[in-house]
Amino acid sequence: LTMKNRPNFLFIMTDQHRADWLGCTGHPVVQTPHIDSISAGGTRFDRCYVTNPVCQPNRASLMTGRMPSLHKVRHNGIALPLESNTFVDVLRAHGYRTALCGKAHLQNMTGLAPVMERLTHATRTPPPDALAEATREQPGPYAQETPASWDDPDFSMTLPYYGFEHVDLATHHGDQV
């Protein structure tokens, strides 16, 4: 397929958003006309199950297609290893322009240290040869989503960021975004 014939992808992910609280899923009060029009003109999946009830491990699973036991993000505060291949990396490798607008939460957003320690490359068992495509060598910064980074006027994000070549990142939580 040429780039002209390839479909565009718009992947919308919300935090703590029940699927039945959209107009396109039949909510009797909530009105979401823009999301409804996107849903009407595209593909909407109506059966989705999370890999983990905690947001950061689940986001890492959506990005990598792997369970938390494989990508090692077991709870909030542990960054998705930068050497992880994501579906965005694959799209970008096939000529797609990729962008992230909003919240990523693939790295620690609070500036607080994780409760559990991250496994280092030295202590981690590498995947078997048949799964070698799951990772690549790419050490790098893991504080790109912390408020301190974005509050620094000299901060510059290292790109591509998990496959995204353009990033407009929303930081903080709730009404502090």
C-alpha cells in the first residue's frame, strides 16, 4: 500500500473513563458529539479488558502488546524501559508520522521514587532469541514526564519518545494538568 492508501490512526485513551459514559455507547445524558462522530466514521471496539487495573502498567501493555510480567512495569512509578518496542515504533518504521498529544504516563509523573526498585540490565534475564525483537539497546532518560523537567525552561525532550516523533505532553494530574 502507498501512504495515500494507508489508514490513519487516532488512538484515544482516557483515565478512569467508563465506556458507557459516551453518547456513541448509548449514555442517556452525557453528550460527546465529537467522539461520537469519530466513532461513526471509524472502528470502535466495544469489548476491552485491561491487563492491570493500575494505569501505568496498563498503558505500557497497550503500547507494547505485552503483559506487565514481560515489559516489567508492575505498578505506577516504574518507567517503561526505553528499549521497549511499541506499536508506535512499528508505525513510524513503516513511514507513518507519529505524535503524542496529552498524557503519556509511560514514565514516572510525580518525581517521587518508585516503591519497588527497577530491575537493571545487569540483573534482568534477557529474553530468549525467539523474543529478541521485544527490546533493543536504547538507554536514556527516565524523567521526561516529571513536572520538574517540564517546569525547566531549558528542558528538551529526547525524541523519538517511545516511537512518537512529536510530543505535546500534558503533565500532572487532575485539575493541575
